[in-house]
Amino acid sequence: MELDIQCEEMSPSRWAELLTTMKSCKTIRLDDCNLSSSNCEDLSSIINTNPSLTELKLNNNELGDEGVEYLCKGLLTPSCSLQKLWLQNCNLTSASCETLRSVLSAQPSLTELHVGDNRLGTAGVKVLCQGIMNPSCKLQKLQLEYCELTADIVEALNAALQSKPTLKELSLSNNTLGDTAVKQLCQGLVEASCNLELLHLENCGITSNSCMEISAVLRNKSSLMDLSVGDNKIGDSGLALLCQGMMHPSCKIQKLWLWDCDLTSASCKDLSRLISTKETLTEISLIDNNLRDSGMEMLCQALKDPKSKLQELWVRECGLTTACCKAVSSALSTSKHLKVLHMGENKLGDAGVEILCEGLMHPNCNIQSLWLGNCDLTAGCCATLASVMATKQCLTELDLSYNPLDDEGIRKICEALRKPSCNVQQLILYDILWSSEVDDELRALEESKPEVKIIS
């Protein structure tokens, strides 16, 4: 049994009703429910008396250190079997870390700990690392984003990594680590016996100076499948070093996020080689990099390579225009693997989308999710888009937000949605002006096709 509630104010009567339900739940998720430490006292009792409970998610609640202390009393009982604990943005400080350390040291069932968006600080996380180093700890996933960590945390993290071969996921994004600390962390990862699968280092003050060490992790950890270094100024030279590691035969990278990394079209030569030869790579995000049409054309050429298995490509806000749409259309008509394409915030225009639709209509194209928000589109391209919607049953998600489609364009899109052959289940239309008559048509459409969700 699963309890999943979000953004609900808890009255005493409602809380009492839910407590009865929780006694038999395997999963409890109560994000944004205005919970406090008093609720944690009740939850501690649930943890203690419900041995089937394996996941507890309490993000974005003002639990505080006192609330976590109550929870941990339940977590420390022999009957507790909790595996996943989410306490993101719960107003915790370093004081909570001593209590959590006790749980990590004594509760081998706990495999996931998510405590990001809390002011734990370097001193607090050092205490957590002591718990991780306990032989009883079997932690596999550790999320420490926005925890006010500094470079001083690396020694403790490396010691924990050395002692914990079970650790598979480590997220340290949005902490001011810097190149020196990231180099030390990577050296520790290479030496550690852990089989890390996910490493997130977004917005950590990384430059090209630490990319050689990250590349060494990619070469030496064949387990690493998910790397995110977005929002770091690594530039084209840093990307070239990363690609050297990813091109190594032992690297099995699947997901690569490089958003806002100061990349230009010069990086696309290395990225194209990676896309066309690394068959494990299925997802790449290049959002907010100045790739321009020439860079996109190189990427599209790589997508057409039979060895490319890329399924998701994110190129939002990359300085693209109508000029690259012929290459994208050609890639869409060739690649059978590409399922998700994000091209929002590029000046494609109606003419560019008309060209894209030629590729989308090709039998080889298997696109499922297409994002074209803020692409300078008007009602002029909606008839062609409507034809794609009515024809391509694989297309289930379409984003046309922030485009001046007006009543005429929205009506054409609605006409396609009404057709039985249309399989679009989510249509995103943020910040588009239409009349009250069209609004009525959209609501009537949702009622007649309840499987369709129109987000505006």
C-alpha cells in the first residue's frame, strides 16, 4: 500500500485519519504538507510499529532538528526496515547529523539518504561520514546538494568512499567545492573500491583544470553511467578532456549533463564523435551552450550514424535558428532511437518547424516528447504540427509554450487532439493568450478525453 500526498495542509482530523492508513503502508510520501516536529513524533511510532514501511519522503516540511530526533528514535528500533529516507529542505542543521550518524551506524536496511537543501555544513557532513564508515552501514545513495559544503569536506568523503564499496550514487551539486577539492575527490574515487554509478557535481566551481581528474574517473570506473557537471565553466578545452575519458573502451556512460558549461560549436566535433561511437550513451543535455547552427549540424550528423543509440537530446537555448532545421529533420528521419528532443528557446520560426515536421512524419522517426517552447512560432505552423499529432501515435508529449499561437493556432491543435489517431497525452501551453471561447473548447476537450492533460 502507498500513501502519496503533496501540498496539503494537515488539519488534526485529517492527520489522525492518515495515521490509521500509514500503519499498513509500504511507502509514505508527504512532501510540502506543512508538517512539523510534532508530526514526527507520530511518524516515529509508525516506523516502529510498521515493519513493512520501506520508503519515507518528507521533503519541504519544517521538521527541524527536533523532528529528525523524533524520527530517528523510530529508525533505531529493531523492527524498522526503512530503506529510503528523504529529508530535503526540512530546516535541518549540523545538529541533526549526530542523530543521523547513529542511524547510519546501526540500521543496515537504510540504503538511500537524501538530505539536500539543508544547512548541514562541512562539520555536519563530516559526522555523517563517520556513520557511513561504520561496517553496519550499507548506504548506496547519498544526496548532499545545497548543504553549504566547502573544500574541507573532501577528506572525510574520500575516507567514506574507501570504506563503502556499496555506494553507487553521490550527489554534491551546488556546493562551493572548487577545482582543488574536486581533483582530490576524483583521485579518491579512482582509488576507492566503490562501484559508483552516478556522480553529480553541478555548480561546484569546476573549470577545465579539474576535467583531467574527472576524465580519469570515467576511464577507471566502468560502473559510472550518470555524470552531471552542468553549470560549471569547463569550456571547450574541459569538454575535450572529458571526452577522452568517455571514449575509453571501459567507460559505459549513459547519461551526460553539460548544461551551461560555456561550450561552443568547437565542442560539437568531440561530442559528435562521442554520440556516433559510444553506444551506451542514451541521454545528453547541452542546454544553454552557444552551439549555434554549425554545432547542431555536426550533432545531427552523428545521430545518423548507425552506432548512435542516443534517445534524449536537450539543446534548449543553444543559439539555433531555422538554418539547422534541415539537418535536424534529416536526423529525425534516420535515427530510430531518438525519443526525446528539447529545442525550446531557439529562433526556429514557423519555417524551421515546417522542415522539422518532414522528419517527424518519416516512418523511421519514433519521437515521443517534443519541446518547442519560445521558438518564435505562430498559427502559421500549427496545421502542420496538427498533422504530425494526428499521424504519429508515438508522440505523447508536446510543449508549445511561450509562442503567440493565438486562437487560430490553438484551434488547429485542438482539432488534432480530438482525432482518435492522436495519442498526445500531455500538451503544455504556458503563457499563450486565447479567448474565453477557446478556453471553453480546451476544457471540453479534456472532459471528452480524460487521458489528455493540458497544462497552461
